[in-house]
Amino acid sequence: MIAEIASDIRFRLRALFRRGAVERELDDELQFHLAQETEKYIRAGDSPDEARRKARAAFGGVERIKDDTRERIRLPVAKRGGGCRKQLVAAMATVEARE
């Protein structure tokens, strides 16, 4: 449980500070899955163009998936706006007080 939370926090912080790298990885991941889906349709006998069309339709829109993923990886404090810095400072003070 704690390891999962720590992993999630690391990923979210990485997404916050290394946005370009995370975006490239997201693009690569989606392109990989889209290519796999396209290959499935080609093996079933569809032309490459038709297979790509079907794969995109099955995905439901690559940009929608990207937007959904970006929304899920945002830090909850960033979603609420305002006070983000204040909350981070308070959290750091709490951690320092425990040490």
C-alpha cells in the first residue's frame, strides 16, 4: 500500500516537472497500442487504411485518451487551484516536525 502511494507520488511529480518526457512517453504508448490494434485488423483481412480507421474508432479518439490521462495524473492540490504553494509548505513543515 505505502509502496503504491509512493510510486504514484513519484509519477505525479515527474509528470509535473518533466512534462515533455511524460508527454512523449504517452504518445509512444498510445502509438504502440494503436499499431497493435491496426495489426490485429490487418491479420483479420482488412486493408491497412481500413485497419487504421477501425483501430482509431476502437480507441475512441487518441486525443480524448491523452486528455483523460493528463487529468488523472494531475496533482489533486493543483486541481483545486490557489493555495497549492501553501499546502506544499504545510506538508513539508509536517514532515520536518516528525523528524
